Amino acid sequence: MVTDCLHADWRRCGSGVFTWSVFKLYRASLYAPDYFDPAKPFALDLLYLRTIQATQIVETTMSEIERLRPSDSLWLSAWSVELLKILPDVKLSDRLIGLFLPLQGVKFFSARAPLGDVMSPEFASAFAAIWLDPQTRSQTLRAALLGLEQE
């Protein structure tokens, strides 16, 4: 079970739904020991609310990384290839979990099994920025994940 990758004392810091236009795409939850600190391990758990192809997930991911962290664009192609090998197509009720290990990378899990990892500190930081950077596209989701406001 994926919860095995989380320590027993981790808690949910917050959660919210990511919406694009009128479509609810997924419910995201942020887990961390005690409180969220980007310098310590944390996990993002995405529960999908619709079907999305892996290629679309990766394209959107790379687009957001390039928008938020243009200095990391040298690695975009390599990260894209790695993610395409790791991430599956998702459908309603599927879960993808990213375990962020600062200064190391990100380990990916489905609800039942490990999927693979991208062991790059730059990737971990750039990937987390999609949800947690102050310039994220969804300020409401960011605030909900960080526990700054109630859903």
C-alpha cells in the first residue's frame, strides 16, 4: 500500500480540488511530518476525478515547469522522457502520489505500487512548484494544500 511510503506520524496539511475551466480534474492532498517544510520530505496525493492520458499529464507538467522555472528548461526533455516511462494514463478514482525528497528527487506511486522515480533535486523543486509556488495557476488550491484557507 502506498501509505507505507509515509511515516506514521505524517499528517495531512491540507487538500483541495484542481479545476480547469469547468472541469474538476483531481483532488490533491499534501502530507508532511508535523507541518509542511519544503526542505523536508513531503507527499502530494492526487485522486483523479476524470480520465487523463499520461501524455497530457506530462505535457502539462513540462509546460508549467517551463513557465514557473525557466532556468530549469535545459532538463525538460530528459524529465519528460522519464515521466512518460513512469506515469500511467489515469481514470476516475485513480491515485498518483509523489513523495518529494528534497536534495534527492521524487518517487512516484499508484495507490497500490511504486511506479518509478526521478532522482533530481532540480526536478523535485520544479515539480513541487506546480502546486506550491506563489505563482501557481491555482492560488486557491495552493492555499488549501498549505492549510491557509478552508475549502
